[in-house]
Amino acid sequence: MTETPIDGTVLVVNAGSSSLKYQVLDPVTEEVIADGLAERIGESSSRIKHWYRGHEVVVDGALADHDAAIAKVLELFAADGVDVADSGLAAVGHRVVHGGRSFFEPTLIDDVVRSEIERICPLAPLHNPANLVGINAVSALLPEVPAVAVFDTAFFNGLPDAAATYALDAAVAEEFAIRRYGFHGTSHEFVSRLTSETLGRDYGDVNQIVLHLGNGASMSAVAGGRPIDTTMGMTPLEGLVMGTRTGDIDAGIVFQLSRVAGMSIDEIDVLFNKRSGLKGLCGENDFRSVRERVEAGDEAARLAYDVYLHRLRRYIGAYMIELGRVDAIVFTAGVGENAAPVRADSLAGLENYGIEIDPERNAVRSGEPRLISTDASAVAVLVVPTNEELAIARQSMAVVRRSA
Ligand code: ADP
């Protein structure tokens, strides 16, 4: 194999139903070498934004499917003189949303693994099929490069039964694998580990609450490195109010919408996953716009923000009790890393519980892990930027090394 500019790096792939995000990065130096996004795959208006070592190209033009998108991305690399197939790329790491009860750790992909991911598609009908298409498309073009699946559910595999079990007819739950799996696990693990490092403490000694607040949002309670609860459930729909998802909702609403409103199950699925949350409440799921409207006195945005915060505070309270002792509360992802008012409002008035944010520290903008609580605060409050691509790259590299 020839030594080329991406030798020893990992290609991280996150395939959605009509999109494909990718990054080439060095899991050791953390250097990002290439980064890109193919959108609207399958439509005539497809677009690829591709960035390689400091320069960006945007390519418009129909991409029939994921195979066409990957082929085009490899062409863009070739235009920069990189033959990805013969470049010494160490691994491809695929984000796979649902590992069901089959996958608890990053796994080298072979035909057996592929068919098992396919078998559990009914558990994540919106995500796993797309992930699989991504896996097949990449392996068709890069057959020599080992591919690893990194599951979003894996970190939460060890949830205690009391947290993972729905109070549902046990036989039905067993037959259809209905239980709480949890998602965003790669991020929760990465951020909780980095929090311990930032505090200079052993991972096993720190009890923490992690708030991953992006467009999708979830919270976890991690006791000494072991997750004991998380807000997402069998699917990513449960828990916090999100950009377009309801989060927790009375299941009786499904009966009402079906019987009285005459909606089909597919329509209710779209309503709950795509037309609810902040978007459903105020027409907007981009948190920056919601905040701007709150500041301008917009009532719908105010209610959306209040409902969002109410849910956050409910879970923070629950997880404080579940953990018993809390050492750290950590904010991450787009909203958690950038929206200082959300951090301040979600922990306001908790001084009696030893939680006190320092307004000046909270206002600092930075890409680094940082403490935002006062020196007197018994509980450390932090902002710790997540990096799921780096976590996937490291885990994929580790699997490839072990299996070599
Ligand atoms: P995902 O990966 O789930 O798509 P991200 O973690 O990228 O989401 O977070 C996206 C969210 O972060 C959007 O709602 C966006 O508005 C919000 N966000 C980004 N920057 C800011 C900011 N400066 N203030 C408030 N919200 C922000």
C-alpha cells in the first residue's frame, strides 16, 4: 500500500435516509483531514459539501442513491490526489443507531453482523435501514478497508432492569423486544469520560448528569462510569422536548388521534417525530431563532421555551435523587454548548442543593471543556463539547487493532 495523506486515519460515516455525513480523521492526533455532507440524496437537487485540508467544494447535481453519493465523494478525494481505496485508510467507522439486544460494543462488520443489523431494523425503522445502506455503499467501493459498526445504544446496555423495563405486559414486551435502550450513547460516554478528566478525577469515582441538548436531546445519569438511567427509550422519541419530537407524551394521545382524529399510525409517527417539540409549539426548531423570539417577547416561543425547560428540570431532579450524590452536571451538543440561558435557567434556584452557576463563567464562549459553576458550588457544572466522530474513530481503530 502506498503512503498517502490519509494513511492511518479513519473514515467516519453517518448515513441518514437522504443524507450522508462523513469525516476523515486521525484518532490519535485528533486532526480532521476531510469533512463533508451529501444532502437530498435521491432527489434532483442533491448537493455535496466537501472539505479537504482547508479548501471546500460544493457540488450540485442529482445523486440517485447512497452508492452514487459515495462514488462522488471518492471522486472529490481523487481530484485532490487521494485514492481513498489505496490510501492506507485504517478503518471505516459507521454510526448505527440501534443495536437492539444484539450489539453492546463496537463490532467489526461482516455478513453475519450485516444481517443482524437488518433483523433489528423494525426497532429503528427510521434509522437502521439508512445506516445499512451506508454500510453497503461504502463496502462496495472500499472492500479492502475493515468496517466497524458503532452503536448509539451500546453505552446504555447495562441500564438496571428497573430503568430499562416498561410496565407493559411482560410477554408482549419480551416477544417484541420492547424495552428502554437509550440513544446518543457514544456522546454520553465520550462527554462523561472527558468530564472526569477535566475534573482530574477517576471516571469510576464521579457521579454525573449529562445533558446532550442538540436538535435531538437526551439526558443520562452516570454513576461511576455506569449509566443508571437515560431519557430516551425504545426509540429516540422518549424523554426531553426536542427540536421536532414530543419527548414524553401520554400514550393515550395515540388512541385519541387514531379514534377521534382518524389519523393513521404513520401520520402519528410523523406528527410526533417531525412536527412536534419546539417546532410544533412555535413553528421553529432552530434553538437560536426560538431564543431570539423569546427575547423579542413572542408568546408562542416563550411557551415552547418554558415547556422545554420544565422537562429538563423535571429530569434533573429525578436524576439527582437516583444518583444520591451528584458530583457534576454537564452540558453538551449544539444547545448545551452554546445557549448560556438554557444552562442558567435549568439550574436556577438550586443553591440549596449545592448547585450554583457563575454568570461570568457561563457567558464565556469556547470550544474547550470548562467549569461554569462558582468555586463555592458543591456540584461542578461544566460545558464539555461532544465529538461523536472522534469517539467513533477511536473505537473503530481499537476494534481493527484487536482483530488484526
Ligand atoms: P444535532 O446533531 O442533533 O442535529 P446539534 O448538536 O448540532 O444537533 O445542535 C443543533 C441545535 O443547536 C440547533 O437547535 C441550534 O439552533 C442550536 N444552537 C447552535 N448554536 C447555538 C447558539 N449559539 N445558541 C443557541 N442554540 C444554538
